[in-house]
Amino acid sequence: MFSDKDIAHFSKLETPFYYYDLDLLQRTLSACRAAASPHGFHVHYAMKANFNASVLKKIEALGFGADCVSGNEVKKAIEIGFDPKKVVFAGVGKSDKEINEALDLDIFCFNVESVQELEVINELAEKKGKKAKVAIRINPNVDAYTHANITTGLDENKFGVNSWDLPACAEILNISTSLDFVGIHFHIGSQITNLDVYKNLCVKVNEFSNWFEDHGLKVSVLNVGGGLGIDYHHPDNQIPDFESYFKIFATFLTVRTDQEVHFELGRALVGQSASLISKVLYVKTGKKKNFIILDAGMTELMRPALYHAYHQIENISPRLAVDGSQASRPQATSADHINYDVVGPICESTDCFGKEIALPQTFRNDLIAIRSAGAYGEVMASHYNLREDVRVVTSDSY
Ligand code: LLP
């Protein structure tokens, strides 16, 4: 939802741009913290969802840790001010350079995704005379019932160590003097809206935790990853139901008093806080189809092209002139809506934000908001077609 002041401001700016509502972000983060604290749960923000500096600073200021998936994310988190003791480093393909740099930065732990990676971290830590803290990321073979392209915890996915490779990990961990085993890690997928999925995950976490303890390895941290979904169909002021989410883990996880439970939320923390604001370049009316051609495309927001992801699209241009001086257009009722395919300018047929979207009659230069774009939006932008760097406007800048 945008105020008249927001829209008046947007209309003076060069489009397209991401608009960040920092107040909504703050409220979302506070709600998450308030829901996690009574259980003593620790949340690491999954930085891959959005690494805009204004966003990161707010998250760091509220005491969250950082979950990183590249050496550059680790460096950026620490640069922003995240305590290295609250930085974790996951990812199936950490390079030697990235591992060495993270060892030098004394991060909290590496979430290790294969037996071979465990051997490499062991070797590199040994060379430095350091002890690397490691958690084993286990692929629990739990179905997240989400989009096939963003599910990660099934046997056929590349992520984590499969159960049959755990004895080899335990053997290395039990003899190594350069590895410090801290616990186990899971992440089964993203945009999970069926919370029962997490009950199934808890059952597996309990089983694997017992397995490690039975093999002489003390599990201090249970890291259950992230994945909590957001409601893309209701973007206005939607704060995810963190209480129900954390309650599932509090109920179904077996946690000893000396164990910590860690989470890695990305989308749920930042997803609703941004919209992509774009201008209509052209409207093409046809016999079978009407097209709205925007100045934003898959280069700014890739999710619809990549996953057929739904984002609510709104025409936010004023429908009536306030003072009568502007050329006005009739206030739209739902009967006046026209179905449009809303597309971008990129030379690809998949550059489409939505098909047959019902919108009030739309004109050249109208402003269009593509909602719920705070997670995996700006960070996945590209320069394809030699497009410009994506612009950003924050709510505290006017
Ligand atoms: N932890 C790990 C190890 C992950 O791989 C991810 C996300 C997260 C945590 C955070 O998940 P979240 O809470 O944000 O669901 N680009 C896709 C999403 C990819 C998710 C990758 N991993 C999209 O636009 O939907």
C-alpha cells in the first residue's frame, strides 16, 4: 500500500527502481525476534535473499546473525558489522580461497556439504594451525512441497551430505585435531507455506542428532535452516506468522538444555518490504491479447521468468486528478478492468511478469508496482542486454 506522498515522490524519479519500506522491515524483524526469544532460538539472516546495505544494517542492529553462501557474503556481513561469531558459511561449492578467508575471519562455523569438503577444510585449517568449527549439513530427504526449483532436501538434490555418507564424516570428525564439530544443519527448501513440513523435519533432526551422539560426537547446535514462505497474494503489511512457525520447533524438536537451536530465515524477513516500481512504456491492444510493456524486466526481477513466480501487479497512478488540473482518468471499478499481459523490454519471451492480469485501463507513463519483491529481487538482477545497475529508493530518503 502506498501513500499519496509516496506516489507523488515516485512520479518524480527515474524508473525502474526498488522501493524499500524500512518501517515494515523493522516491524517484521521485531516480530520475528519477539517470537523467537521466548524459546531462546537464534536467527541468522540468510543474506542471499537481500544484501542491500540499508537492509543489512537494520538486521544487524537488531542482533541477528548472518547466514552466508559465498566468501564475498561472509566479507560483506563482517564489513556491515555482523559479529563474526554469528556468521555461518554454507554452500555446496566453497573454493579453497573462500575457506581460507573465512578461517582467517574466525567465523562461527562452516556448514559442510560433502565428505570431500570436510577433508579439504580439515587440510586447510591444519595448514593454518587453526581449528575450524564445522556443522554437517544433512540432506534429510524431506519433501518441502514447494516449487521443484527451490526444493533442496530430497535425495535427488545436490545439497548436503546424504545419510549413507555420515559414517565417513563421523570418522573424520572423531580423529581430526583441526576440526571442531559444533552440530548439524538442515535446509529443505524455500517458500514453504505448509508448516506440517517442518514437523517432518523435526522428526529427522531428532533422529540424526541421536545418531551423532551415538557415534561419540556432541551436538551443540541444531540448525534447522530457513524456508518460511510469505503470502505473495496479500502483500499489504503482511508480517509472517513467526509465532506458529517457531512453536512447531519448540513442540517437536528434542532440545537438551545445553543445545542451541539456529534458524536461517531469508524471504520471511525481507520479502514484503520492497516493491519494484516501474513505468509503462507502451500499451499494445490486440485482438486476442493486450500488452503492457514496462521499463522493468527480468533483468530487475527474475523470479517470474525463472520460476513462473507470482507477484501482485498494481497500477498505482492516481485515477482521479486531485485538483482537476491534471489530465485525469475515470475512477476504475472492477467492471472497468482489462486483462493485460504485463511484460518487460528484454528480448526474451519469458520476460513476462504476469499473463491476463486484470488492471484498470492503463496508459503510457502510468506507474506500476510489482509487490513482495524484497527477497531474491534486487540480488538476482543482471546486466543482460547491457541494462543499467538497478536503482534503489528507501522510505527514509524523502
Ligand atoms: N539456508 C540455506 C542453506 C539456503 O540455501 C537458503 C535459501 C536459506 C537458508 C534461506 O531460505 P529462505 O528463508 O529465504 O526461504 N531464488 C529463490 C530462492 C532460493 C533459495 C535459496 N536458498 C526464489 O527466488 O524463490
